[in-house]
Amino acid sequence: MKLNLEKAFLQESVLEYQSEVTRLHEALHNKTGKGNDFVGWVEWPNTYDKEEFERIKVAAKKIRENCDILVVCGIGGSYLGARAAIEMINGLYSDDKMEVIFLGNTFSSTYIKQVMNYIEGKKFAVNVISKSGTTTETSIAFRLLKQLVEKQYGKENAKEYIYATTDKARGTLKALADQEGYETFVIPDDIGGRFSVTTAVGLLPIACAGIDIDEVMKGAKDAYHDFNTDDLNQNIAYQYAVARRILEKQGKVAEMLVSYELQMTMIAEWWKQLFGESEGKEGKGLIPYSGTFSTDLHSLGQFVQDGNKVMFETVINVERPTLDIEFPSDEENMDHMNYLAGKSVHWVNQMAALGTLDAHVDTGNVPNILLTIENMSAYTFGYMTYFFFKAIAMTAYLLDINPFNQPGVEVYKKNMFKLLGKN
């Protein structure tokens, strides 16, 4: 993974923050900083439960052999990471036999009913994911799914098709899983949902999609070693974190994460939760926004180019696509496109990215932070997620806030429960 800040219009040197970064790096690793009860993700690439990891692979193999569909029932960090990984690595129209569908992430009755209609009568399994088991969106969907599983497979056989990822010892879902005999996987006590994609939360669905989770963890472990230093000359995750704070000081209020691959769209959705919930507190933080180019250039491009200069862009460039195709020649050339004949479509995409970069930076005066990844593999996914984990921890600590809680989320829940008549 590479970082380029040459077009970020930084008015300060990142290296000027070295002493502060050193102090905060030590606080993170020594567990003395804010939210230190939830920094288990820092060492996770080394300390993850190897026995559970093997059980995940066994369960995924069983699900793939016996089912055509896996329904992942969860919201927020309990589904975004897995969906982001599956789409990034497999693409949007994969030829893998297993279809992964996500439920429990909305109150939309139409969506819920359509999913229930779609899976009824098909061979499906369920992975319900909730730390407490009381998350309302997930609980509504899971009751419906549980009843459908029992109707389709029988009450006694239902336990073979439902897997629960939850607290290791307590909570509503854990109690239900123990009572019903579901196989369970653990959400670690010291890892929050938005940091959980390389735990069982993300790994079971990812493995069910036919993805090599050993490669995911290898990427995360290599990133751990690469970013396990406070030296700003070496640690690009911390360079990115500092650059974000400098741009905020320069008056930017929003960061737009951009990619040129449709299969990276959910990566941006995962990133928005990670960054939005981690630093959007105490009236502080950048608005996390996203765009998938060139598609969104035809809707947002005008604003980015000529609109209010409130944002900067962080662009993820992919060096090698998962697949490529050559643009053909046409004898009649009625569309006047033969000038591209023999070129790869990925090359066209790269030229669009370069042209857009020049337009936004040179003409639009929009700062651009450039990230480059080699490909969209399982290894790269694991590496990139740890990069973003380390970056958001540092960037939030630079704001003197706790990156690992989300007190604002509880307000809407309290209001909703009152309106629903929950005691």
C-alpha cells in the first residue's frame, strides 16, 4: 500500500507532529489512552483465537456444502465489513456458488419481506450477529428467519442451519443459542463492532463466500508489523491521520473517499461507519463522504470541481483489476470509438482517474490524498482494513476524543424505544 500527499495542499509538514504522534502511539499500544478497554484490535492479527479460526473454516465448509444461500443477520459493524470484503474480493457478479444476503440491517418492511420471499424454499443458512442480542433491527429479522428455518428444516434440525456470533458468556442471543444448540462464535469483549471484520463477525461470512481467510489474516498481520512504529517517516497510516487533521485545520469539513471500482463501493460504506462513529463527537471530526468514479462524476463531479471548497478527496487507486477486457475494433466505427481499439478497459479507467485528478487538483483546487493498492485480493483487504484502523485511532486521538465509543447512537435508540412502547 502506498500513500502520496504531494497533491494534498498541506500547509504544514506531517513530520512536525512527530512528538505528539509518538505520545499517542504509546498511549494506544500501552492501553493508557481514551477508550483503552476497546483496543483489542491492535494486537488481534497476532493474538486471534486459532482454535476458533479453524472452527470458522469447518463451519463455512459445511454451509457451502449444504446450502446455496447464507443470510447474514446484523447491522453496522456486524455486516458492513463482511459485505465490503465479499464485494471487493469476489466482485459484484461472482461465479461462486454461494450467495450471501444481508438482513437485519434495516426496518424497511419491503426489503425484509422480499428477502423472506426469496429465500423461502431454497437451501439457506443463517449467521446472526449481535453482541447483546437485543439490537432491534437484527432482532426483528432474526425472529422471522428463525421461524422460517424451523418451518423449513424442522425444529430439531434448525440448529444445523443457524450460527450465532455473539458475546462469549452473556446476553440474550448467547442464552438463546445455548438453549437451542446453535454453534456459536465470539465477538471479543475488547473489540468494538466497527473494528471487528477480522474477528468471527466478518470471517465466517467471508469464508462462506469462498474467500481464503488465511490470506485476510496474513494481510492484517503484515500491516500490523508495518504500522507498529511511531516513526512518521515510515508509518503511512499515521501520515494519513496527520494529513487529515492538517486539512481540517485548513478549513475542510468533509473527506470524500473515492474509488474507480464499483466493487469497492461497500468499502466506502464500511469506511464511513469506521470514521464517522470514531471521530464524530464533541462537535469535532470530518464528515465522511464517498463517491465511486467515474459513475459519480456524472452526478457529483460538478460540485467537487466548482462547488463550495469544503472537502478534500482521498482516492484509492487499484493497480491491477480483478478482471480486464480489451476494447474491440469495429469495421464501420459508427460510434467513432476505434481510437481505443486494442486498449484494455482498465487502462481507460486509469486515464479517467488521472484526468480527474488533474481537473480536481489543478483547476478545482481540491486537495487530494492518494492511496494505492496493488489489487483487490483477500490479502489486500486484510492489510487495508488494519491501515484504516490504525489511522482512525491516531486521527481521533489527535482530536483528544475517544475513538471507540458511540454515545450519540444511543440517543435515537432511546427515543425509538419510547415511541415503540418498550418497557
